[in-house]
Amino acid sequence: MRTLTLRQPATGARGEPGAGAVTAVAGAVALLVVTALAALLLAAAAAQAVTLPGDVLWQKTTVRSGSTGFVELARGPRGVVYAVGARDYTTGGKACECIVLAKYNASGRLLWQRSLAGGAIPTGSEGSGIAVDAAGNATVIGYKSTKTHGGDIVVARYSPGGKLLWTRTYNGAADDTDQAFDVALDRGGNALVAGETATAVHGSDLLLLKYAARTGRRVWKYTYNNAAANLDEGANAVVVDRKGASYVTGWSAGTGNIDGAVPVIKVSAAGKALWKQRLQIGHWGNAGRIALDSAGSVVVGGDCIGPGDDRDLFAVKLRPASGTQVWAAPAMLASWAYDQTLNDMVVGIGHDDIYLVGGSLGPVPMGVIAAYKSTGAELWHTFYTPDNYVSGSLAWTAVARDAHDDLFVAGRDESPSNSTFEVGKADWDGTWPLWQTRIQGSLSGNTIPMDMLWTSGSTGGVYACGVLTKAGHDYAYIAKLKP
């Protein structure tokens, strides 16, 4: 390294440099230092482009897909992200779909991609959920059509390197359509799969299956039917506590098929029902999400038909030991008087606040976010109009939160002139938007976000996945944005 040395001039001799000369030398040195620093900064800027919150860091359209694309994301160890959904393939000259699982690193490199269980033509198969354990083993659920009956549930596990460890299918006793909608893992990595199973004498029953982590052996099966109505039941969501007990929720028809209640059931690690609740929230209640807060309380979110036959969002909190209701908070946003549908829910980590996102119908369909305190009191709510206010439509379909409980939401913004994959950020106190990003799809396409995920750390970011339509084709799509 070249070194500049400033020497102290001698004094008292004839022709000695004065104070002005010293100042000039010092100024020259300062100029050299500033110039060198500027060069370093320019080189750094050239090496790495400056990005702003909301910028797309990378995006991938890995495979042609049906209208669902990637439907769910899961984080793995060391910053990797998994995405599950459906992809197109051709066999015998005929088009079909199969379940697809992809694994990406934080920089967007596709580490591996696997396809599974192509069903009977023409409907095929598609993935519906994923859960990843601490070691990076991925459990995937989905649906597989058959030639002899409607379809079977598919459950499969992959190693961190993408090796298929085991795969199982479930066909109920009625030999008809069975579907899985959610999966959760207990602390041992065993898979709890929630959905519905067809019956021979009445509609469908709520279904919960448990599979062993190592072998894929089905450990037990639990079903629920409201005998008073003897009609349709099903599970949309499941969560597991630290002791291995499962909490499952969904929908349940009422007596005479007039009113529908929200079932919430706690099932022990051994497969026995510890308590059952049928929550009558408005009419035709349907729970889409379930979570546990920091105290272990059970939080359920959904929508129901409320006063005036409008559909409203709701949240309910239950005691984990007994299932008794702590509070219920319908988002009766009567001043808007338009139907609202829940699409996703997340519970914060700061104060256990609850955030619901969905869509609100009306002359202009809008995205809605509603926030509640852990006590059930409303914090705030906001409606967001689409880009084309006159004839457009918007619905938030997914939500994620960061370590500060700021929210990331994604939805489809559609108008006669565009079809947009839209992502935005809201502050925890309801300030909206902090930033917004629109990713353009094709007109009249199936472009729609399906899930979101936030990861922390120096390589972290916010991920969104779904389907993106380009040039008439649907692609499984994933993007990482700067939070």
C-alpha cells in the first residue's frame, strides 16, 4: 500500500516554508483522501445495486402450471424456502397435472425440484400444503385423481436433498373423493393432515390423519360428524401444541341444513378427542385458519353470514384446556355493508394481536385488513381499492408478519386493462401502505398470489408465491422482495 507522509518543515532557515505552504500541503493530502474514498464508494455501488423496500430481489417462473401454481411456502434451515403446488406434464399426448415441490436458496437458485403422483387424466394431481421440520425434511400433502373414484389424499416426505423418503395415499371407506387442506408437524416430525372424507350415507366428515415421521405409517384416523344434521363437515386448518395435541377447525352443517356452525376440536397425540366445540357465529360460519398465541390460547379466524345477510370476518379465542370461548370478535363493518371473505390470518408476536385479511364485495371489490387486540377489541381496519377504481377488483389472499408485527399482504388487482400480482406492507398500527409493488401478468389470466412468508437475518426477505399468467400460459411463480 502506498503511504503519504507529511513532514514537519524546519524553521529559522532562510527560505523556510511558511504557514501558507503547510496549509497547501495539508489540503492536497485531504483532496487525495477524499478522492480515494469517492473511488471506493463508486466501486461498491457498481458492485452492488442499491435496492429499496418493496423492490423485487429475484423472481422465478419455474414450470408451467394449472390455475393454482405454487400454493404454499415453508421456510427451512439456513435460509432456504420450499414451495409446493402443481405443474403441467404430458403423457400419451394428453395434458395432465402433478404435484410439484421446489427448493430455493436465499439468492433464488433452484436447489432441486420434484414431481409426484400424476393422477388419472384429465384432472391429475395438485399439491395443497407443506410443512418442514428443523432438519429440512419436507412433508407435502395434495390430491390425486383416480379412474375408479373421485380422488385420494396424497402425503409424501422428502429429505433435505430431495430424496423421496415415503409416500402414502388415503382412500376413505366410501371409495369416493377425499381431500387434504392443511398439514402440521408435531415436535417429533409426525404429520397431522386435516381435510374431509366422503361417506356412503351422508355428505362428508371432518378428517384428521396422523402419519409417523420415519416410516409414513398411518398412526391413527379421527373423523367428526354432526349427527343431528348428518350432512357435510370438513377441516380447513390444523395446528399442533408442544405436547402433540392437535386443534382442528373448518365447517359443519346444522340441523336441517339451515345453519352452519364452526367446529373446533382438540385431539390428543393418541388420536382421542379431548373436547369439541360447535361455535354458532352468525349463520353459515366457516373457519379458514387456526393458530396458537404465545400463551397457548386457540385463535380461530373465518367468515360468516351476519346481520342483514352480509358476510363478515370473525375471530374467536378459546381456552386450550377446555375449549370454552374467551371472546368472539366479528368484524361487523356495517358502514361498508358489503360481504367480506377471509383468505388468511396471522397472530403477532409482540402482543398476540390478530390480523385478518380478505376481500370485500360491493360496487368496487376491495382488499380488507382487520386487526384485533389479544383481548378481542378492534385495533384498526382498512380497505384498499384496486388500481382501476371504476371497474377493477382487489382481494388480499395472503398475509405474513415480520419480527416487529409489520404486515405484508398480497392479492390480485384486476381491471380491464391489467391483471396484477400485488404486494404491499402495512405498519403494525395500521399505517398503509408503507410500500407497494405490482408485478404485471397477462390480461384475463389466472395471475393470483396464494401464500406469503417472511424470513429474518442478513439474507432474509419477504416471499410471495402463486400463479402468474404470461402469454396465455400459467406458471408456478415465486418472488423475493426487500422488506
